[in-house]
Amino acid sequence: MIHFKQTEIGYKSPLINVADLTLEAGKVYALVGRNGSGKSTFLRSITGQNPLISGDININSVSFKKANAIEKSKTIAFVESKFDGIAFLSVADYLALGRAPYTNALGRLSQGDWDFVRQVANEIGIEAFMQKDTLSLSDGERQLCAIARAIVQETPVLLLDEPSAFLDYANKQILVDKLLQIANEKQKCIVFSTHDLDLCIENKLEFLALKNNTLTKVNGLNKLELIGLLEGNL
Amino acid sequence: MIQSQRINWFLVVSLLIFPLIAYFHLTVGQQAISISDFKNAIFAYDSTNTAQLLAREFRFPRLIMACVAGAGLSLAGMLMQTLFNNPLAGPYVLGINSGASLMVAISLLTGIQFFGTNFGLISTALIGAFAAGILMMSVVGFLKSQVSLLLVGLMFGSFTSAIVSFLEISSKAEQLKSFTLWSMGSLQNVLLEQIPLILLFFVFGIILSALIVKPLNLLVLGENAASLLGLKIQQTRIVILIITALFTGLITAFCGPIAFVGLAVPNITRILLKTQNHFHLIAGNLLIGSSFLLLCDILIQLIENEIQLPINVLTSLIGAPFVIFVLIRKMK
């Protein structure tokens, strides 16, 4: 699915070196690392907002260096850590914007597009809010809307930047449940950055640990071992 | 889908009210003109008839100029608000007007004509508007808060007005007079034979705006999210710059600076229509913008005998408190 080969990520000097890493479809990866370790930079480099220093990222065997904006928007969907809502924008219209890569120059959605939007809203469980203003929702409801919008974009890859940061405990669990469900049902590759180690361990997620400029795939560690790894004591 | 019903109702009602306002605007002047004179002024024009002459040479051009100015400034304001994701943006507060005014001042006060006589003033104002627009767009990348963009615009306005004052001091009496008249702002400066050109520019700007409805709708999410949905941000910026500079330059050249219409009307339209669909917002801004300036101009003509109020003074009287209202709503 996503393949990194001799990829150097960073700004002027490399912050992260990824020698050889493959992320698979149908899985949810938790990207962990201390503040400033480069989690956001890593995600922004996959989306192309942050240019690679060297190397390449292949997604479904397509070089992302050469892909244009529309191809990228059909491959990767991105969810920011917080969606504050937008005045006078209803949830339905917000989700509909996720179809932008597929609509014509006027941006009009086909019946099929609208059916898909409604189907996604049902799957995520936000169908009751469709006519509501995005400003009128709670933080948890808005985060689900933001994820629904990303799913409406119908991409094989879904990236989320600290999606659980502003959620209460119950909503954090709902978030992970939804991500696992989406990855499994739609065979998406999902990567989300987080500081909620307990949440990820409880849900047996696979970790991508960022430490000292290297990214390691780790599995089945307990909390102490994981913290030790991130602190550099292991 | 309740939303779109509300919008349809709004558009139907304002389409019905608009001709009434326009008709009232035509008839409000000091000399009474009958409907048949208006009709004849278009279809069977007799230049020896004073009423028909008045209708054809003064009332119609003024009506069209008021509509174009109100609608054009509102549309320009809407585009800048969406691009900068900032309800306080507008051609006046961002200094696009100031750029146009500065160039006009340099031309009128120094007597240097940049272009041939007929299109001279328009081209001069357009260049000033474009230059100010490019300046603003290059500055915006460095600014984090919505209010600082406004401050930069106001500073730019102060800076240009300082240069204008300097030019005024060192210019000849005759040049000063023609500039002062222009800077007061008036909807009556336009000549009948200039109308086709103005309408051509105006329609061109509206068509361009309609073509970028999809990018505008995406920009509501912010530039980052929009570009991840496939938006070509640089292209969109250039098109928006072209439309806003075109409208602002054109209108400033003919009517002088008109403040706050471009800021207030797009906000009013969003509040009334409760939508972020720019196809509806464009229609709403055109209707509300032209109606708003027509109403202002009707008021000016009603009190004409007591006091000669320049259009810019009236729109500032209404607009400045409105900006404070928006600020309080945003910042609370």
C-alpha cells in the first residue's frame, strides 16, 4: 500500500530517515513520539504539503513525487486535529465537499455522489446531524463529521493528525472503534498520530514509533516498554 | 434541504423588490419624469424634450452605475472574504481602493497622463487596484491573525492618503479641484456612452466569478484542506485578484472611493441566506449589493435640497458601525 524507500523527511536538514517501510491496507497504525519528534511533519510529508528531501513515497505503486493535485486528492484524505466548524455550513454540505476530486468544474454532485454521502453518514452514525450547522455540534460530533468527510473522499489512505486530542474518554474509544471498522470494511490504510498510549494498547493497535530520527514499526509492547522506547531508555 | 427552500424564497422576493427600488430610484430626482417619458427616452428618443433628455443622459446612467457599483463592490468583498477566510476583508479595508485612488491622484494632481484620454482614468485606477491587490496577497502569508490583515490594509490606506495629501499641497488649483470633485465620490459622473464598456467589464467579472464557484466553496475549509481536495490554490488566487481589481478599479475610477459596501453586504448576505454555497452567495451579493447602493442613492437624492452628501460619506456612516458590530460578534 504505502511504501517508503530511502525517504528523507524534514525541512532544511533531515528530521526523519525512513530506509524501508511498508504500511498495509486494512490496518490502523498509531504514530507515536514525543513532542517535536516530527509526527506532524511525517504526515504532512505523505500528503505532499511538506516536500521530501530525498527518496520517494509510493502509494499503490504510484510515485507520489510525480502525482498531480487531483491524483493525490483521490489517494490521500487528511483529517486535522480539530475541526472548529464553519458558520452557515451544514454537515451535509460539509461532507459533500469531500466529493470535490470527483465532481466537474462546477462542483455539482450527482445522485450517486449524494447517495454515497448519505451512506457514509449512516456508517459513521451522524445521519441525524445532516441538516445541522457545523458550528452547532459538540467537539466529538464535529470530529466524527471531519472523519466522515475524509471517508467521502473515497481514498485508499486516511491520515489523521492527533484526532483524539480534544475528545473525552468515551469519544476517544468511539473514534478508535470507527477507525478499526473503516480500515477493515473498506480496506483502507489508516495512520493517526496520538499521545493516548493506553487507548492504543487496549485496542491492540500497531505502533509507528518516532525516536532519534528513525521510525520503527513496533507490535505488542506494554506501556512501560513503549514509553521506554520513546524516551530512549530501551 | 430546508436550506435551499429558504434561498429560493429569498431570491424570488428580492427579484420582485429589486425593480421597485430601481423604479423609485429613477423617479426620485428633483424634476418629475413620467413613465411614458422614460419609455420614450429608450424607444423613441427626442432630444429636444427636457424630461426625456434628463432620463436618458442622467437618470439611466446613474441607475446603472449605482447597480454596478453596489453589486461589483459586494462581489469583490465576498471573494476577498472567502479567499482570506476573514469576514473583515473587503476592497476598501484591504486598501485596493487606496491603490486605485493613489494612481488616480498621481495622474490628476501631477497632470501626468498614463494613457490616452478616454480610457486614461480607468486604466490608471485598474493598475493601482492590481498593484494594491498583489501587495496584499503577498503580505497575507506572513500574517497569522485575521485582525492584523485589516490593520495592514488600514496602514496602507493611511500611507497612500499621506502621499495624496502631499500631492494636493504641491498641485495647481485647477488640478486640485478636479481631484477633490472625484474623491468626493459620485454616481453621476458616468456618461451614457461609457455605459456599454462598464457593463462589458461587469458581466465579464460575474462570469469569471461563476466559473470559480467550486474553488470558492472549497476555500471555505481553509487553503490547506482545500488544496488537499485538489484545489489549485495559486490559479484561484490569480482569478480572484483579477476580478476584485477589475471591479474595484473600474468603480473607483468612475465613482471615486466608496467605503464599506464591499465589507458589509457580503456579511449581510451570508447572514440572510445562511449558506456557504457560493453560487447562491454570488446571486445574493449582486441583488443585495445593488439594492443597498440604490437605497443609499435614493436617500442622498431625497435630502439633496438640505445637504449635498457624497455617496462615500453615507456608506461610511452606515458601514463603520457595522464593522464594529462584526468585530464584537467575532471577538466575544
